[in-house]
Amino acid sequence: MDKQYFSQPTDKPSKWILSKWRTLESNTEGSSDHHHENAGPVNEPVKKRKWAIPDDESDNWSDDVHVEGLVGRLVKWRSREVQKNSNLNLRWSILPPSFVTFVLDSCSKNATNFANGKHLPFPSFFEVDNVYLPYCFKRQEWCLLKVDLNTQELVLYENKRLTGDEYRSNFHPIMVKIAVYFTALLVNIRYWKLTRRPERTVSFGMNDDFVRSSNELHGNEAVYVCMVMEHLVTGKPINLELDFKNCCISYRRFMADQMYFWRCLPSIDNKK
């Protein structure tokens, strides 16, 4: 299959995206104000998140919680390393799975706060070159995306072999949508103006360095995305000395040990 797909070229993404962004934001704010004037206070139920302990059964694996947990651990590790030595070349960020939802909600301030570095310890886009995005595009089906801010390329890391038809029907539409709204986010934070980089149209790339068979990945897609994610940002080897399924079980237990340990420590945001 073709390794790259390109969006329709435009002179400057900001010319058409910014007007769309402002229109959506204005309409939403107007309807929101009207709603608050006519509606009384609503007591929203408190959302409870279940921290399942991983074991050999994939049904006991809470994908979104555990992926988000590893993202937090890796970003906190990055923050500590940069505090020790500001000269380290750690020009990357990993954002939680919810970030893609925030991006696709063009009026959400959460996406802007992540991009501007207001959600500590996540660095701002002005401090990094690559932004990694773990994303669940279907139930139990995970993939890893990367935005290269230097080349303005959105890369999909294949975890299983895709045919051209599978890519075009399952992945390309959502990648186009993410690219449009991610570009709008860059416009909103004045990325090109403040970095003095030229505006670019988004291109789409594929990386097949970590492809596994569908049988191996069944029930293990989320944990494998986490393994690849840690490998890409820290250089930690992907240990495949065991067979693949046992390797995934071992990594689940490693993740559980790490996350439950760090939950007992003070948040990095509160350290002085």
C-alpha cells in the first residue's frame, strides 16, 4: 500500500481553519449562555474510575485507565529528568487518550491548555518536536499516532498489517479529521507566529516497524501500544524473549506495579 497520503493543499491553513474555529466557538458560547440563563443548577454525578489490577485475563484490563496511567508516568519521568538536566534532548510529549477527544471538540479549552503547557507536567508544544497520541478508534482497538511539529506530518504506527482498503476505510478519515483540528489548535496558540516557522499543509505517514499478527494482538492492542510508546520515548527495548502474549502479560504487571506505586506519592505539581 502507499506509505503516504496527502491532504488537499492550501496556501495557509490559518486562513480557513481560524475562521471556522472562531465561528464554532462563537456559536457554542452563545448557546451556552442562553442555556445557563434558563436552566437551574444541575448536580452532576461524580464519575468514579475503577483501577483494575491487571492479570492474565484481558477482560480485567481497563484500557483507557491504564493507558492514561502509563502516559502520566512517562511524562512525569520526563519532567524529573529535565529538572535534573535542562540540556537533555527530551523534545517529546505524550498526551492522554482523552486529548484527541478534546482536539475534535473545537471549542474545548482543555486542548489549548495542554498545547500551552498549562496542564503540568505536560510540556507545551513550544518545548517539543514530537507529540505522541495513543488513540482508541474502536472498542478495544488502539493505535499510536505521532505529530511531527517540524515537518507537520501525522504518522500512524501500525501494530498490525493493514491493506490499502483497511487504511482508507478505518484510519484515513479519522486522521484527516484529527489533522484539521490539530492544525486549528496550532493556529489558536499562534504556533507558527511565535516559532517563526512556515505554515505547512499536513501530510500523512505510516510506520510499520512494530507490526504483529492479528492473532497475537487480540486482547493486547492497548498494552502493546504502551510498550511501543515507552520504547520510542525512552529507548527501553521491547522485551520479546518470551512469546508475545506472555510478554504482554509481563508488561501489564510491570505497568500495574509502576502505577500503583506512583499513586502513593505526592503529585509532581505540588513539589516545591
